[in-house]
Amino acid sequence: MRILDQAMARYNYILIGLVLLITFFIVKSFISKLTRKNECPKCQATDAERVPKGFITQMLFSGRDVKKFKCLKCWNMYFVFNSDNNNN
């Protein structure tokens, strides 16, 4: 019971730690989808289809030349900065 009492006394620190850990993994997974070349960061395939950006990504990348693509080989979504490709 003592361990449970100590955990309950420090639940604020535990919750903050969990929120920071979850935020870290969300940011890490989002950063892994950013690329400068028009190839999938997961499988390096160049076959992709252009997908419209969602509301949050439009707000996040407002004023920047960022395009969202879906890989046709592994179905991974990724973002391309300053794309020189003509896939519309």
C-alpha cells in the first residue's frame, strides 16, 4: 500500500511525464514524415499521389510550399518541402 500511496501523492508528476512522453513520440513520428525529395521516406518509392492537406496541417504549414503525398507502394503519408515535381 505504501507504494500506491506514494504514487497517488505524486500523480501530477506522473501525468506530466506521460504527457511529455506521448508528445515526444507524436512529434517524432510527424518529423519522420517530412522530406525534401519526392520519394517515400519509408520505402524510397517514387510512385505517389497528391492528397489534400487537412486543417491542422494547413495551419501548421501556412505560407510554406509543402505538399502532402501518399505512397502508392506502402500507403504511407508524407510531406514534401519545395517540391519541383508536377504531380497535382
